[in-house]
Amino acid sequence: MTTSSRPPHGDTPTRPPEHPPGNAPGGENTPGSGIASAAGIASGPRSAPGGGSASDGEGAPGGGAVLSGRRAVAVLAAILTASFMELLDATIVTVAAPAIARDLGAGEAALQWTVAGYTLALGAGLITGGRLGDRYGRRRLFLLGLAAFLLASAGCGLAPGPGVLIAMRVAQGLAGGLMIPQVFGIIRGSFAPAARAGALGAYGAVLGLASIAGPLLGGLLVEADLFGLGWRAIFWVNVPIAIAGLALAARNLPGSRAARAAKLDLPGAALASAATVLLLVPLVQGREWGWPWWSLVPAAASVPVAVLFLVRQRRLAVRGGEPILDPALLRVRAFAGGLAVSLLFFGGLGSFFLVLSLYLQLGLGYSALGTGLVILPYAIGSIITSGLGVRLAARAGRNLLVAGALTLAASQAALFLAVREGAEPSAWALTVPLFAGGLGLGLTAPILLNVVLAGVPGRHAGAAGGVLSTVTQIGNALGVAVLGLVFFAELEHAAGDPAGYAGALAAVLPWQIACYCAAAALMFLLPSRAHQETS
């Protein structure tokens, strides 16, 4: 399990949804509301006269039929199937990481890239994917993204070595960046307001289901060694899921697009991605290379590339264009604070499940399935509090965020005390801190985006939501790189001793605690209550 908030996407048990730019996200994202609440969709309002069908292409701009009856259920099933698959893939890989390393001869850096490459590519694609869907049609982009995810998953399953696996993981992330933004646009454009709340509640329930299924299914598939596939089965399982989703979507998904689509900023997206990758390269590869002087050149180069990105964004804004990041947003306290909080919070979370899985399997000798069972209380805890957090966010959003971040810090401190001596901790010594950590995550991740957006002017809400979701994924990737560096550097000192994994995990935990505490302090820059949609 990794964080992605998609958390609700990366690879967290709960990941805040990535809202497509141009659609101002509101209080609709209600993880934990339950699948049962989606039942009202079937008896919702009838389609408006002249509403299109799935065969109508993409329809008129801004349009899409208001769905009801069986077709509404089929559309919801299609987009939730795809969402489940993407969320599952975000959480399933870390449990299989030791098996991947053994089979492919993957080094530590390759394992980090396998996790970070996916989340970084997902984040890089979200804003552009949303704009492409607004411009060329959400149905078309959803089907394209889902088909690409299917092919990339098969490529992961066939990968002969670490390099191909990493490339296919990046392809998966890019495909997810095309697919996931369309989910929220389809829900907003195809369901009446009353049914929309049920659809988003069903999305939240699927999120919770994927967070539980990911580590358990990953462990089960690795242990079962179906058809001799071993860890490759965690990727092949996507193929039938994607085929089912494609069949449902092609038959039932209505065409829709935004009434006014934002212009693409491909050079801006490329510059932002390049700056992040240049920063990550030495963090992930430097130790394996032996830290020659030239290993720091990419990090130094990331600075002028980032400056070029900001200069381009400012020029676009001055000319009346539509930049990925409007520099004016950086002067909004809630938004600037939200960026810092997202980087710290999800950066602290980013590598946790990767290093925990390595500690449990290589340090303590747990099986992959046993590792999934140990992680399970974390996912359960996050599900328990995510519904509570969403319901109370309009009254106590900021207080919930701070409480959640500090609960996570306390849970990591308890885990640090359990593992620092090197002896094998009891089941309770692992389960209780992990469960508490899940409780903290559930209070924070599902509502962070809407608390930040409460302080952002309405005309900027859609763009701000897209940027915040992207920064969440960048935080995940940076966490994998930076905290992974700490973990593997400490492990190197142990010279192959399994007990060294306890010391390596203990070295990472204080950094995570610091991230959560710093995020909690910065949360006081945010509005006190979450944004609520009134339309």
C-alpha cells in the first residue's frame, strides 16, 4: 500500500479526489457515504428531452443526458470499476515489492521508481487530462485512458526487467491521469444533483473497498502464485477488470464536454514534470551511484527549469491565457498554505507502506499475505473516520485536519517505540499504532482539499483543485525519494543483517513525525471550515 489520496488516489487508504479543472469542486466528495446511497440514482429524474445516448458521440458542449434507471446504474458501475482498478493498483504494489526485487533483481532505486514513477506520472497527467476531457469529450478520454491502463498493466505483467516495469508503471500513471479526471466530470454532467450525492458516496465506498482489497489481494496473489505468475498476477488482475469496465462504458457512457474548455498548456506541463523528475533523480539514484559530483547536476538543473515554469505561467496569465498554475493563487493564503500542507503531509506518508512492507517481509520474515493483514487495520481505521470527517467538515474542518495530522504523528511515535530496539514487536504493538494512524488519515485526507478551497475565490476553485491534487501526487513521489533514501542509507550500515530493517524503519519514523507536526502547524493558515457546494 502506498499513498496516492488519489488519496482518495497514490497511494493512501483514502485519497482526495482529483477534480477536473474547470469544474469547481465542492462538498460533494463524500467518501464513506456508502454504496447504498447510490441506489437513489435508479429512481432519479428522467433524461431531459433530446438527451443523448452512448452512441451520440460527445454531444453538445456543456451537455450530456441526465441519466436515470438502469443506464444510470450501468454508467456508475463502469466509472467505479475503473476507479477501483486504479485505486487498487495504487495500493497493491508495495506488498509485492520484495517479490519483485527477488524475481527481477531490482535494486532499491528501482523499487522506489516503481512506486514514485506511478504517482508522479498520475499527478503530471491530471490537469492536462481534465482539460482534454473538457475539450474533446469525457467519454472519449475515459475510454482512451481505460484502454491505455489495460495495456500498461499487461506490460507490467510481462516486464522482463526493472527498466520495463518502471516504464510501464509510468504509462499506467499517465493513463490514470487521462481517466480519473473524467470520472468526476461524468458524475457532475450525467446525474441530477440528488443522484450525484449518491454517486459520489458510492465512489467513497469503492475507495474504502480498494484500500482494504489492495494489500490483502496483493498478498493473496503473491502467495497463491496463480499459474506460476507470482507477483505478476497483481498486474494481470487489472486486465479482466478493465475489459469489463470498457464493455460497460462503451455501451452506456453518454457523451459530454465542458461548455467552455480551458486551453491546453503542454509546455507548462512538460516544464513542471521535468523540474520534478530532475529533483528526484539524485534523491533516488545518488546513493546507488556512490554520490559522484555529477549526480547533483540534475537537482541543480531543476531550479532553472522550475523558474522557467513560473515565468511561463506568469506570462500566460498576463496575456489572458489559462496557465496550469495561476500565479495570483500563490498570493491566496489558504492556497499557498494548502500547497505546503499537501507536500508535507503526503510527503510524510509517501514511502511509509513501502518501507513498512520491506521491514515486515525482509526484516521479520512475514509472508506477503501476512504483511497485507498487518496493514489492514490502517485501512479500516481510515474508513471509520473518513465518513465522520466529511460530515463534520463544514463545522470543524480545520480542527479535524490538525487532529488527524497529530494523531498520525502520535501513531508513528508509538510505532517507533515498538521497533527501535530491534526485537520483533508483538502483534498488538504493530496493530494499535497502525489502526490509530488510519484514524488520523481518515480525518485528514478526504477533507483537506475542500478545507483549502473554502479560502479560494470561486472563479479559481477548479484550477486550484487541480493544482492541489497534482501537488499531492508530487508530495507522494518526493516522500518515496527522500524517506526511501533515509531508509536504504541506514539499511546499508546493517550489512545485510535482517535486524537492520528495524533500525532503518526507526530512522524514517522521526522524519515522518516531523512532517505531520509541521503540516499540523501550517494547517492554521487554512480556513476553519470546509467549502460547501450550494448549487
